[in-house]
Amino acid sequence: MSVPHLVTAQSGPILDLERKILAAQPEIEHWFRNQWQEQTPPFYGSVDLRNAGFKLAPVDMNLFPGGFNNLNRDFHPLAVQAAMSALEDFCPSARRLLLIPENHTRNNFYLQNVAALVRILRQAGVAVRLGTLNPEITEPSALELPDGQKLLLEPLIRQGNRLGVAGFDPCVILLNNDLSGGVPAMLSDLEQTILPPLRAGWSTRRKTGHFAAYDHVAETFAGLVGIDPWVINPYFDHVDGLDFHQRDGEDRLAASVDAMLGRIRRKYAEHGIDHTPFVIVKANAGTYGMGVMSVKSADEVIGLNRKQRNKMSVIKEGLEVHDVIVQEGVPTFEHIDDAVAEPVVYMLDRFVIGGFYRVHTGRGPEENLNAPGMHFVPLAFATPCSTPDCDAAPDSEPNRFYAYGVVARLALLAAAHELVPATQEVALAV
Amino acid sequence: MSVPHLVTAQSGPILDLERKILAAQPEIEHWFRNQWQEQTPPFYGSVDLRNAGFKLAPVDMNLFPGGFNNLNRDFHPLAVQAAMSALEDFCPSARRLLLIPENHTRNNFYLQNVAALVRILRQAGVAVRLGTLNPEITEPSALELPDGQKLLLEPLIRQGNRLGVAGFDPCVILLNNDLSGGVPAMLSDLEQTILPPLRAGWSTRRKTGHFAAYDHVAETFAGLVGIDPWVINPYFDHVDGLDFHQRDGEDRLAASVDAMLGRIRRKYAEHGIDHTPFVIVKANAGTYGMGVMSVKSADEVIGLNRKQRNKMSVIKEGLEVHDVIVQEGVPTFEHIDDAVAEPVVYMLDRFVIGGFYRVHTGRGPEENLNAPGMHFVPLAFATPCSTPDCDAAPDSEPNRFYAYGVVARLALLAAAHELVPATQEVALAV
């Protein structure tokens, strides 16, 4: 498979970070091995990274990844092997898995993701059926995808505390539905294992919870490798009690943005970075790039016009946004020709199984590339993230991808901490 | 990577076997998952398979595999991921691994294997050094391979009950040396973990022990899939107390060969197979294809001439052979043009990571292809063994390779049983 050459940051501190990551590779893997003895990774996840040249950091962690179809087909066996490992870890005695996808039945990109995921799981050795929460699907419905693949969506059937589809009583239920609309009664109090757990859904999960966990992980890791944790960690703040329509809390949001811009400016000065700071304001729950703003001044969040307020106030499933994360903006320096590119790394169990670039010609290096209706070009990574070449330059492709895999796994580790029920949370051990 | 088309058996019962294996794929993977909850796989292993068209069976299981360099480079990341898993399972807290290779320093094929193995282990995240038992290596010696790779062989240093090389105190010791010559004092009573355990070496291990364990595994598996266990299992018998030079035990060997030919003949009749039975007589300990005979009649082991007796009586390191396995010969129906081909499947931990064909133009379908000084052409498998395609024909390439991977894992499971110390052996549970 041939992949266009990716232009990445050519110089500056990122090389230093990558050099340090490469030099510490056995220590890093040893550290991860020990972390995974203590922590249970999520079943799967994807991480949006931003590579600014001077900084390489996760900006989002998705526990219901929706782009398995975008991964390099050459690395499909890696996904199968990782899924075998995940099945052994989570449900060794499982024979039958029920996959619950998102409700959209007309988004072919998403359905291709479901088909790719089903293929991985079947090859890993479980019988898989698709059960849908979509109330419009009242009988088994075959969907044909543009590439000829077929999916059979079946209505869920609940009997007592067991969930299944007709003639199929699963041992385990895998969610590829982020529960933005809340946890349906159908899924409550089931005796079957649900992966990831219901608390991973956006009805309870908060981005600020993830990045609070990531703070600890990044700090420990930075100590291990000998770097400033800021180089792998974006600042964030939490503002809640907002009402964009009523303009309630605008002043508090502006104050948070202003403080954040000041913190970034000081870090830029400290590291000698010549760049204008910016801040991302995002709904604290939810995905799909809805409810996102990129601002360079606190003024920009004051007196939003109706259109801007509408955009910010509603995310998926019509939910109102009252709660945001104010996150340090990390510009992306990666581009292909004139298009901006953002890496997304995919993981199954504790293994990186590949990734792709979101490439967007219509957007700038400081914008959110995961936008509603965006027409991104998925560009699969040419090498997996697990094969660093210590003899090559730190910024050679396998090594850059190794660094991406390491930072993505840090976010995965943060998610593992985040998903531990509060009563069981243990201190992060080095 | 392009791979020539392999001509395999086109029809007959093997299709039936492969069809049954494919149909039972989720059940098979579920069964393996449960087996690996009970049994610890060897750190690594390779299995020689024979595909006769009517039969697909392991004929040898190597616990010190020596052909990592022959695997398809495209699947290298699979090996790294499996090694990460192996390190987690066997020595999660290990940072430093000492690899002890065979003593040959001039066999470039073998040294390339060592280089490939070192690369896999390093990328999986351990520091690796090479310590040699070779008494001729008294100081660190750099060896340059034809492809430019370099290996540093270092003399072993023992301090108390710890083994290492200068300035390197390993947490774990990995043997790629089959200990044919016995367990050196240097390796006895070490406090470090040795992988695989010393009892896996040919100074104690016996092929008959392996195939006795395989009998149980094959029978259980055959029950699961609904096949005659013979289809995946070669008959074997054990003859010891031999002295080829003195011609002691010749008659007992001939009787065993004769009985074996009779059993094969009856099975061929039962399955309607039109083929002349043959039997392989092999040293019960050791590898490298030394001490091997292929015979079609008991007469052939009576009155061996001096050359034949010499060939049979001595294997690696000049050890005398007094103990043989008499194994049902499984012809290979696979060939590439006019050359005979035999699949070898490689595993790390419980994962199949690839394989290759031993291709030999100078030998027939009933001969041993792993012969001393043989010039085989390693032909890497074009697809991994983990991605069956249930929509394709049972004899399509990914499916044939899946069946190979399944049968190889059965041999791996037998090795796991074989390596359990006698006092801990537990009954094989379904």
C-alpha cells in the first residue's frame, strides 16, 4: 500500500521529545507493562492527537471508536490478534457477542465502521450479531453497503435481565453507541457484561474527568522520560452552569478563556515558541465535533450571535450544553500538500492497532477537524505504531508513529483510571 | 509482497476438514481461549506440518525456533505485539533479557534468525543482550551478517546464582539453544526465570512425550469439531534400547515399523485412500533433521549398511541415538512447480505470527525436508493464519492458512501440557 509522504514538523523540540521517547523505549514499555498489571484498559478506544512540532498531545479520547474502516487493511491481523487478547481478558468464556451500534442507518461511513468491527470480532473468534436501539427497526433489517457488504440490524429483545436478539442469547454486549441520549432502560441492570461499562457513555462521562486523569498519567510519564509534562498535555479548565441561549455564565467562560490564554502565553515564552495562543471550547460530553469553538481572545465568547449560540448550545441527539471544557488549543503542523492533517490512533485492549489522518482541505491548523458533515479524507498510517527503528532518525516515519502510539496509550491509561468506579479508585503507582 | 501460487491438494477429505474447521471457528477460538486459561503456552515455538490432502498433521514441534528471519516481513508487527503479550505474561517486571543462542557462529542463516528475534524483542520493549555458551567466545565479539546487520556475542558471566554478561544483569533468560548437549552447569540453579524452562531442552525432552500429549489434545479437539482424530494426528510408537552400531534392537524396531505400516494400511482402507504407507524413524531427542529415515517396509531397517547406521546413530553434538520415535509418514501434497513444500508455523505466546514453506527441489513428497545441509527456499506465507474468510472457499489461501494455524496451535497446546512438571500435571479439560 502506498501512502503519500506526510509533511510533519521538521525541527524544534518535537525531535527532542521523540528522541527521548525512543531512547527510553524499553523503560516506557516496561512501565506500560506494569501499568496494565494494575489497570484494566478499556475494550477499545481511539485518540485524536495534535502534533504542533513543539508539542504532541491528545485532545480527545473516544471510547466508542467509529472509524475502524479507515485503518490500513494491511494491519487488519494486528486488530484480530488484539481482539483475541481483549476477549481473553474481558470474557474468556464468551461465545456470542451482541454489538449495539449507533442508531444511524443511513450513514454509510459509520456502517462501514460497524462492518469492519464485526469482521475483526468474528475473526477473533466470537459469533457476532447486531442489536439496535433504533425504535424504527422493528424487524431484522438487511442493509447493503456501497462496497457490497451486508449488515443485519435486529431489534433488541429483553427477557428478564438478559438482552439479546431473536434466537441469540449473547454472553457479552459490546457498545459502539456512546449513549449521548442517556442510558436506555433496555440496558439497565443487565446480568450480561457490558463493554465498555455504561459509565463510559456520554450520559455520565465528562471530558474534564478524562483530562483530570490524564494530568496524573502525563506527569508520571514525563518524570519517567525527563520532559516537561506540558509537552504532552494540553491545559484545560471546566466551566459549567452555562446557558448559551440565556447568555448565563458568559462572563465566567470569558474569564476562563482569558486565564487559559495567559497560561499558554507564559509557556510559549518559557519554551521560546513564536505562536499565537488559542483555546478550544467544547461541550464536556459528546462527540461528533458538535458544540466546538476555537477562540484567540476572551471577547470571542462574549455576545455570540444567534447562529453561534445555536451551534454551541446543542450537540448530538438535541442535548443542551451547559457544561464545557476549555482546552488549550494545540495547532497541527502536519499537512499533506495544502491540507491540514490530524492523527487518530486506534487501540484494542492495550494494543495500538493502527490509525489514520483526518485530512481536511477546507480548515486551518487551529480548527477542529472532527466537524459535523466534514468531508475528511482518512489516510491510513503506512506503518503500525509498534515498530520503532532505533537506528533511524527520531522523526522518521516509524519513529513518529511510535511516539504517536505512546502518547495515545497514555490517554488510554487515563481512560482506564477514569473508568474505575470511584469506590475502587487506587492511587496511580509509578 | 507477491508470493507464487501454491499448489495444494485440490479435492478430497482435506476440504471436509477445512470446512469443518471454518464452520466451527467461533467454537474453536472459544475452546482455545478456555484452554489458555488453564494452560501456559511456551514462550515461543514452531510446528512442522504435513498436508497430505487427506490429512493435515504436525510432525514436529520445536521449542527453540530458528527461522524467525524466514517470516513475512509484512507481519513483523504481529510478532512484536505477540511478544509484548508474552513479556506481560511471563515477566511483566522484566527490563533486561539475556538471549542465549546456539553455539554456531558461522551459520549466517541461523544468525539472521537471532537478529530477527532480537529485533522483535527490542521492539516489544526489553533491553536485549546476547550471551553465548560457546567456549571459543572469550570476549565480546561482533559478527557482521551478509545484509549488514551486526550481532554482539558476549561471554556469559555467572555470579552466585545470577547469570549475565559484562555490565548487564538480566531479569529473564531466553533460550534459543536447544540444549542437545545437556544442561551446562552455567545454567543450573539460576534464580532468574529461564524461558522456555530447562526441561524443554533436548537433554530431557522427548518427541514421544510431545506426541503422547498431542494424542489427548487431538482427541478432544476432534470431538469438538466432529472429525476422526487420525485426520490431524500421525500414529507414533516408541522404541528404545537401540544400538545401531551393534545392531541391538533391530528386530524390535522392525516389528514396530511393521505394526505401524499395518495400522496406516487399515486407516487408508477405511478412508478409501490410495497411497502406499510409509514410516518415519527419527531420533527421539533433537532437531536439525539428523537421524531420520523414511521407510516403506520393515526390511529397510534390518541390516543397515555402515553409512546408514552412521547416519542414524549420531545427531547434533555427536550424541548417540538409542531411542527413536516411529512415526506415521504423512506425505506432503503441496508443491510449487516441481518442488515439494512443507509448511512451518511460528508462534509467540499463544499467537500464530506467520510461517513459511520449506521448499526443496531435490526431495520427494515422502522425505524429510528438514535435512542437514539442505538448501531449502523459505517461502513466507502470504497471509497470516488468523484471518479466515468464511465467505470464501474452504481451500482458499486465507482459510488453508487458518486451518494450519489451528493445527499448529493444537501442537502448541500439547507442548504446554508436556512442559507442566509431572507433579503439577492436571487432566485435560474440555
